[in-house]
Amino acid sequence: MATGKTEKARRVRQNDLRDGNLRVKGENFYRDAKKVKHLNMYKGGKAVRNAKGEVIKAAYLQDTKAPTARVDPNRRWFGNTRVIAQDALSHFREAMGDKKDDSYTVLLKRNKLPMSLLDEKDTAESPSARILETESFEKTFGPKAQRKKPAAVAGSLEELAQATNDDQTKFEEKQDLNATLGLMGGVDTDEFSAEAKEFIFSKGQSKRIWNELYKVIDSSDVVIHVLDARDPLGTRCQSVEQYIKKECPHKHLIFVLNKCDLVPTWVADVLFVNMVCLLQLWEIDFANYCVISFWNGAVACCAPFWSQRPGGLGLYELNESETWLFRSKRPYIRTTASCFPLLTFQAAWVKHLSKDYPTLAFHASITNSFGKGSLIQLLRQFSVLHQDRKQISVGFIGYPNTGKSSIINTLRKKKVCMVAPIPGETKVWQYITLMKRIFLIDCPGIVPPSTKDTESDILFRGVVRVEHVSNPEQFIPDLLAKCERKHLERTYEIKGWNNSTEFIELLARKNGRLLKGGEPDETGVAKQVITDFNRGKIPWFVAPPQDTEERTGEDKKAGYKRKRAEREERAEAAEQAEYEAEQEHDLLPKKQKV
């Protein structure tokens, strides 16, 4: 017998005919309170109308008739609500000026003071505040008014040329910012005609992608700007940074230099080494130069092409018969007692970018990552600083194929985002849970429009899929200019080319990529070379700019070394002259000796 029939018979036998829902007095016999609430949910939220369609009862929060409001006749309504003295305002302005430009200072709580009072126009250093010093009221208005002299833009041709260059730079920055604001839904009052460009090089600038970026920025408390360590300034979206600084000043922005394994250690990593034990390796010979670096807690020997910085820290010249390596797992390596101290130094790009925002070096890898602990610790600090929030969201933005999804997979230590070595794999934004109070947001790659970027720059930054590029041979000369000749010779094992055409022909014949009649496949070989360039097979990087202070210090050191060398040369010359004089004195006959 079925279970339902048995239960029904039990209820009839025990005179228990209730179905679990209470009946409400006055309701329909066939509807209980639960069913009535369910039907009222469908009926609710709408205005009640009569047969003529007139609104008898407005919907919830839709009534246009407001009750008569009465204001309490109190003089406090017409007085100042908050008053601040001028000296207190000046003190607050000075304190904010000291901390505003510090990239490692976080504003936790804003005062109710209007921040517009802290603008430069109210300070004594602003041009508007010093107008009475140059043009007094008596000399401008009244009977003693003097004729106003025309204000000259420049006093010489050099100043005029410099002013023209500055105006051109400001115009280009304004043009890029207006284009970015136009894509992000802002107001673009200036209409500039864009340069004619192939459609494939406009990837990353569609409305769909910028709408995704807007959602990520709007939903994030911390924005991580992922940069390519090989070209940080080229993959930096400065127009987006200005937008965040202007429209969302309460959001935190940090830089992450990804792919730092593709550049020398002195470019992207931060070394903290006190004492290094050397291991001697036999039967293997590298180049004459070898770079030493710390990698994920283990010391490793880096690639030979990382010796591009002659005389830099961490660069050691080796003999041809011996090579030094660190912590290798090969069985024929034995330890020596040689130890030497290394000084601590900071990477150039990290030091340069840290002036604007906090910067971290990172290597995205699920099994062997670098910088993961530092990034997680930084995110934990942000979560601790914002204790008033239940959780914080961290958004990842940047150029396509810079490793945003790979960093998220590294932090989670498993594959939670789709990754690929081609741009455009991430289509929409995605929420990922890192911890209980920290959420990660993945964003598609964006390419801010810029008047300075050429088609070669866009292609070499990995924005465009190489297989969709027509006539890729035209970009090979720019590629050869970015790379050193010895790196290409070591990578492809070819020598003796004078231009890009000969390089493609030699590589095509070496790899056997020939067309009908023995002609080299220039298009296919060019696409392969560009792919190797973007994926890190060909070593290249943009050298970081050198600061003026560092340059001055190095010039002073060079001057000291030069003066010391001159003193040593003079001392050696004096010793040599004295020695020669003694030799001549010894060779003289005894009668001529004094």
C-alpha cells in the first residue's frame, strides 16, 4: 500500500484532518494563510485604479501628494553648522600636503571638513593670491589706473620653444584622457579625429570591455594594476589612473610587476642577501658572466643574457674553466668553503614606480611562484585597515595578456580562472573568493587609446593575436631594434644577417619553412618570431629610467675614482722616476758619484 494512503487513513482514524497550515477566519475555505500571502505578493506593488483608469491608491513610494511639512522656528536652522578658524585650516592643509603625496600612507577616515577648502587656489603660493602684489587696486581702477602691458609668453626663442613643447604634451595627455572618458561613459566635449589604423589594432577599446572595467572599478575597494615587467611604462594605463584618482580617490591602487622571471634581477626583483655559500659545478660551462639571485627562498643561477648591466651588483666574471652555481640538485656538485657577503639593493623599476603607488614584483605560477606571500600580506593589511567593512574586494586591471587571471590562480593555488597565452581569453568580470573577508575580481584586458602608441608598440605588448595580423614582416625591423643581436643568435642559432629580410630568409631556410619554388615563407616565419618575442623566448626588456640623484651620486663616485686614479698614476710616475734615477746613479763610474 502506498505511503500517502496510509497517512491519510491515519488522519481519518485519529480525526486529524489538518494539513499543517492554519486556517484564518474570514478567508476562503480553499485557501490558507500561506496561499493568500503568496497571491498578495503577485498583486502588490501596483497602483489601484477605478473603472476609468484613475489612480485611487498609489503604489508603495509612488504617491505624489506629500503631507504638509512644518519647520521648527529655530534660529539654529539659519546659522553656521560647522565653523573652522583660518589657522586651524592652514595647519590641516600643511598636514594633508605632507601626507597626500606619500604612496604608502592610507587615509582611513575623512573629516566632515569640505576638501575643496584645501585647493591650491586658497593658498598663498597660488598665482591668484599674489595678484595684488603685481597689480594693485589703485593702479588698476580709478583715475590713477595705468595701461596694462601685454603679458609676453616667453622672453626668448628657447623659452618659446619649451613652452610650445609643454603645450603639445598637455594637449596629447588631454586627448588621451578625453578618449578614455568617452569610452568610460564620461563627457567628452572635444572631438578629435583619430588616425587611420587597421581595425585589428583597436582591440581592447570596445564599449563592452570598458563597461566591464567600469563595473570592476566600481565594485573594488583595492585596484591592482598588473604591469608587464619587461615594459612597465608601456603597459601602464595612466588615463585610467587619473580617472580613479579624480572620480574614486577613496580606492587604493597598487602596482604588480608580473613576469619578473623574464627580466634581470636588478630590474624587477628585490634582493635581500646577507651571506651566500658557493657550490662548484664541474663538467658544465656557461657564459663568462652569471647573475646571482634569490628565487622563492632558494638561490639560483639565472640566464646568461642577464649580464647586460656591466659592473652592476650581482654580476660576477668567471673563468673559462670553472662555473659557479647555487643549490643545484645535480649529483656531481660538491660544496666549497668559499663564502662572501652581498649587499642589499632594491630593484630599479620597483623603486621608480613606488614613488607613485606601492609596487610589488610577482611571478605567476601555481607550483613555483614569487611574491605571493607579500601580495597576500598586503591585502590582509588592507582588510585590517577597513575593519568597518564585512569584506573588501580586490579588482585586477591592466593590458591584455599581462597575467591578471594567472595571478588569481596563483593566489588560490588552483585553476579558478581560464588562462591562455593569447589575449582576450577573459570576456567578462568574475568574482573569486580568496578568504572570508577578501574577494578577487577578474577583469578583461583593456587598452587605453593613446596618440603615442604605434602599431608596433601595440603588437609587441601582446594586445593583438599574431595570427590575425596581415603583413607581419613589416614589424620585424622594429623587433630587431628592441633585441640584441647576440640573443637572437643564441635563440635561433643563426648568424650573418644585415637586415630583417636576410634574418627571415636565414631562419626560414634553417627551419625548412619554404614555399613553392624554394622561396622562404616570410609571413609564417615573421609570425613565429613575433610569437616568440611576446611569450618570452627572445630575451628583451626596457631599461628603467635613472633618477637624477642616483646619476649625481654615480657621477660623484666616478669623479672620486678618476681623481684617485690620477693620484695613483702620479705616485707611480714619481716612484718610477725615482727608481730610474737610482738605477742611473748606480751605473755611473765611481769618480762621477757624489
